[in-house]
Amino acid sequence: MAPARWGRTTRHRRGPAHALSELVADEGVPRRSAQLRAEARAEGGAARAAGLVEEMLG
């Protein structure tokens, strides 16, 4: 199986539990999550996203 590419490093696939452990241990994840949440809210949040999807589907 080919290695997965995450960010700048290559990690071998070791299953969801390993991926979750690495995610929880990454100190940058909460900061990035907060940044993405703020950006989504600034652009109208989930309601706007749902509206755009419905618009595209007709």
C-alpha cells in the first residue's frame, strides 16, 4: 500500500487509531481548528454552505 501524504511528511498507514493519536498529539491542531471555525463563521457558517449546495443542486 502506498504511504499517505499528510502535510510535509510521509507517514505509513497504520490505521485510524494511530492517525487519531497523532492528531490529538499535534499542538497545532487546536489553533488551526479555531482558525477554520472563525473563517467558516465569517463566511456565513453552515447555513450558507447548505444554501450554496442546494443552489448548485437546483
